[in-house]
Amino acid sequence: MDFNEMIYRPVAIGELLRQQVKEQSNYCNFTVKQGLWTKRYHDCVLCVSPFIQAMMRNNFNEKAKGFVELKLGSPESIDMVMMFFYGQFPMLTIDNVSAVMHLAEFLLIPNLKAFCVNWIRKDTKMDEENIENLLHLSSIFDFKMLALTKYIRQHLPELLGGNQLLTITADTLENMFSDATLSYVNADVRFEFMIRWVEHSPEQRKPKLDKIIAGIELSEVTVGLIEKAKGDKHFEDLQNLYETETETVAKMQNVLITQNDLDHGFSGFLT
């Protein structure tokens, strides 16, 4: 009897398990829930996650009930993360990658986070449309993108003059203003953007202004902008602005004194 390799070829275990999940077979004995959404997987597969493994070993309620309820992500992103344990790579987009990375961190899956970071670096288009998301992702998940840094250095004046960066975090803005390679952007542009950035979400951002202002050379900000900020309720408690006004007056007095000395010297030379 001839052996037909195509008919009798063993089915890969991963393929079989994925098929069981797709069919929601009775062999899928562990339920993952979010809101009204539920889906069953294999507990022996999900325990690859140190978080789920610890949960089972320590006899949490989830072990007895055979399910875990997640409060973050969406059903789609949760399913992609669960299927990563089965060897299936997630179909990432700029809109869902953040949710997948949050789940990867929560469930302690460094390989999945590394996969997401690699996708962001290689497959995400670097343009004005994506710059806000990329800044947010690199700040929240603590990774570097050389292409992003290069783009910001080349386009920072235009970016600060637009609205793309108004939703960035305080930490991102603080790092940006303290970066010596970006010091070519004049103080007025930075200060004006900071005013608009605070007004975008004043309650959350006002307490973080001190550190951000430290990255701006206030003595180089025009008096008109300083006065505008002093009249803004979000800046009324910032002592830095009043100290700067004193510095500016002193600087102007020094200029006048120097000019007067030059005038006197020049007059003496003529006589």
C-alpha cells in the first residue's frame, strides 16, 4: 500500500489549537471576558503569560471560575493578544497598537511589546498625520525612534505652530524643551505653544508648568508674551514670570547704561 504524505501528514499542534479556538471547542477551558464580550481559550496556552500563570498558581478566584476579566483594551485587541500565545501575529494599525502594547505590559509579555515596537519603527509612515501618535507611543511605552527624533528636529517650528502636538504629555513636552539639539527654536515660539498647550487641558496641565517653563529661556521671551501670560489665570501663580520681568528690566537698564557710556565716550572723542 502506498503512503500518501498529503493525506496522513500530522497536523501541527499550534494549528490544531487555533482551530479549536476558532470553533470555540469544549477543549477551550479558560474564558477571557471584557464587558459583555467573552471568548474561550486553553489555560495551558495562556499560562505562557507570567501574570496568568501566577494567577493560577496562587489560586485566585479566576482559577476556580476558569475565567479572567480584563478592564483594558477592546475585544479585538484582547483577542489579538491571546492569539499571540498561539503563534499568530497581531494585525497592527496605528489605531490599535497602543491597546495591544498596554495589554502586553499588563500581562507581562515582553516579546509582544518588542514586536509592536519593531512594527512602529519599520511600518509606520513618518508624517504630520502620525507624529502625535508616535510621540505619545514613544513616551508612554519608553522606546526611542531615530526617525521620529530626526523628523522633529527638522520640523519643530512648524509643529509648534500647528495643532498636532497639543495632545502630547507633559513629560514629552518637558523632554522636548530641555533637548539641547532643539534650542534653535526661539523662546517666543516655545512660550506661545506652551500657552496653547495648557489651554487645551488646563486642569491636568497647570500643575506641571514649572518643569516645562524651566526649559524656556524666559529672559529671551518678548515682554508682550510675558504680559499675556501674566494676565492668564493658568499662569497667575508662576513666580518665574515675575522674576523674569525683573531680569528683563535689569537687562534693559544695563543696555541703557552701556549706551549712555558709549554716547559720553563718543562725545568726548569729538571734543
